[in-house]
Amino acid sequence: MRALIAMSGGVDSSVAAKLTLDMGYDCVGCMMRLWDGESADGGCCSLNDAEDAKNVAFRLGMPFYVFNFCDDFRRDVIGRFVDEYLNGRTPNPCIDCNSHLKFDKLLRRADELGCDKIVTGHYARIEERGGKYILKKAVDIKKDQSYVLYRLTQKQLRRIIFPLGSMSKSETRQIAAACGFVNAEKKDSQDICFVPDGKYAETVETLSGKTCPEGDFIDRDGNILGRHRGIIRYTIGQHKGLGGNFPERMFVTKVDARANTVTLGTSDELFSKELVAGDFNWISGEPPIGIIRCEAKVRYRHDQQPASAEVLSDGRVRVVFDNPQRAITPGQSAVLYDGDEVLGGGVIEEG
């Protein structure tokens, strides 16, 4: 059996490569070149990352390739990121990168190289049950990445290996150190690779070639409270950077791209019990019938909350929480769980 290892230059994918070799696979290392600009400090895909990945592959005796997916990344990830912000939503580009690049384009490249499996350093687990593949949370809950993997299909899951799913981060670093990997103590990537210093608005304007106009801050009744600096500078739940002298502590509760308005309200106005998510993917490949009980997350750093979910006639999913949730944000993803099993997820359209 042959496996293609997606290596980012970080410690996780490096240890994933080592563990896959130990399983007896004939391994090929690769790195996806995604961004032809300067990577953000703390992001991934830099020249140093490529050197680190190549160093580890050489140490493990694996062939190593760099695949140029810059055009695909610009179209499928950066393009959507820019469009979403311009339309008043807040996307998660890592989900799009996993969906379009790591587990689509890279799987096709695996076919070209005669590889049966593709391996990444994600902290998640895949199990087979009754002829179906299920996606589960990692044992190390603090490192769990199942939220950003909800778009995986049955066809993809049967070909993926996540060697780190049952390990802790400290165990991963111990293995890397024992192997003498150059990146054993390397910090985890934190930022989006094409967003320097976390400057989202400036990045959107640069990549789109558009300058977002000022507009009105309003309250929920439509009363004008002041002026905003362009909708791409605001997201649901935001408090900092609003400016103005408001009579009480205010938060962004809605961004309306068509009207070019940003609605402000109190903290209490950020809470809601329902959302509707579209572009929904069910891990099993089959949507459930009727209302199901589950837990749901509305962002990566959000604890699972008890809820009910129902598939609507158009395929979208309505999620009703037992208790109101704070700052449900269009553009982010709602991911449904049954304990540690991922049921599926979709992009929040209404919240």
C-alpha cells in the first residue's frame, strides 16, 4: 500500500509521516504550494515551512514533491473569502482549503502517483461502522479539528488516514524530538497564510481592488447611531474598533451589505436560539428524516451545545438550540455532533 503524506513543515504532519511509515506504508511526502505572496507571520506555506518539510522527508527516506496549487487556492479559497467579506459575512477559509485542496486536488494527485491513501496531521479520527465511515473528534479535545473537516464524504474518508487522532500534542512533540526532527518545537500555525498580521479588511481591499465605502451604524429600529468605516471591518459580536460615543456598551449584531449598514445593539441582542445552514454535508451521505437531537457548534472555538436539527424541503438545515447562543455569524459553519461523532455541517445563512 502506498500513501501520500501532506506535509506542511509543522510538527504534526511530520509525525504523521513517521507513524504512517511505521504502519508499513510506502510513503511519498508532498507539500502544497498554495500562496504565491508573502505568508503571514505565524501562518503556513512559507519558504521556511517548505524547507522544514523537505528536511523531515529526507530524514525519513521519503521522496518529496511540491505541488503548485496557487491558481486553485486563489480561485476556490481566496476568491470565496473576499466575496464573503464583501457580502457582509465572515468565512472560514481553512474549511474551504480542506474541502477544495487537501481532500480534492491532493487526492487526485495521489491517484496520479499510485497512492492508495492520503495522510494529514489533523487531530481527528476515522472509524468504520457497518460499512460506513464515521468522522470522530480527536482524543485530545484541546487539539480537535473535526469542526473544519465536516465536508468530508464517504468516498474521501475511506482513503484518508489521521494518525494523530488518538494522540495528545505533547506525545506528538515527544515523537518528533526522539526522531530528531528540525521542527520538534516549532510553534503551531495560528494565522491565515494570505492575511498579513491579521489585517482582514486591508487584505480584502487589496485582493478585490475595491475600497468599501463608509455607511451608517444603526440600531435594530433603524435609528442612525453614527458612521462605520466599511462593512468588511465588522463581524457579529465585535465590540472593539467601533468608535463613537455610545450611551452604553455596543456590539455588532448585523451586517447588511446591500444597505451598507452595520447594526449595533447590547450584549443581550447578540443571543438567538435558531439558525439555518445551507450547503450542508452529511457525513453518512444520507440526510436524516424528521427532527433529530444533537449537539452543535457555530464556530471553531465554541463548545458543543444541545440542540434539535431538521432538514428543510430545500436541503438546508434548521438548528434550534435548547438555550440561546451568542453571536451566531453568517458565513461561519454550524457543525452537528452526536457525542464525539460528526454528523455533518453547513454554512450559516441565517442566525
